Amino acid sequence: MRFVIPVVIISTLTLTCAYAPASSIDMSPTALVELQTKANQAQPRDKCFLYAELVSQMTDLAGQQLTSGDSGQTSETLKRIQQYAEKIHTGVANDSRKLRDAELLMRRTTFRLKGMLNKASYEDRPTLEMTLKQLNQIQTELMMQVFKK
């Protein structure tokens, strides 16, 4: 019994901390454009994390669009996520900053996408599955880079 209570408390705190940043993200169009501009103009060392942050925020936006039933916008947002994910893939370098943070962000993003996949309509599933597959590959690549160091 002494072991169970600390485990439950630690698990609860971990889950609360893991989801707190995602819920406080500003997903206004101007905030996304500012982050996109910042990521495009950043130093090569910083781009990986900034694009991971952009993908995470856009995933939250896609989740809201999916919940509201806007299938067309969801599909468009998922395609943009795939474009930014490709930029993460090409920008992963040995000297990237915040590589571990980017990997954790991608892990949380893929977790949220899996949840969206369970709620998605039949028409939205192929794009969601393709995006999820791409993000899983990038998350694995980032994890390998983290452990390489």
C-alpha cells in the first residue's frame, strides 16, 4: 500500500505536467504565422525545435477542426503538418539545440494524433494515418539522435 500511493501521485503529476503546455498554447492564426516566420528565419541549430513546436500547435488546431466537423480544414492543416514535419526531418543535425525537447514534443504530438484517429471519420483517416506515420518516423529519428549524443 505504501508503494501504490506514491506511484499514483507521481503518475498524476506527470500527466498533468505533460498536458499543461499543450492546453495553454495560443493557436490564433497570427501566433501560428509568427511561429512559422520565426522557424523559417531561425539559425539551423534552432529550426528543429521550432518546427516541432509548430507541428505540435498545428496538431492541436487540427484536433479542434476535427471536433468542429470541418473536414476540409482538418485535411489542409494535416497536409501543412506533413510539410513542417519534412522540414524537421531534413533539419535534424548533430548540433541541434533542444533536441530532447523536440523529441518529447513529437512524442506528445503523435499521442494526440492517435487520439484524433480514433475519433476521425472514414474520409479523414487516410490523411491522419499518413501524418501519424510520418511523425512517428521523425520522433524515432529524433530519439536516435538524442541517444547518439
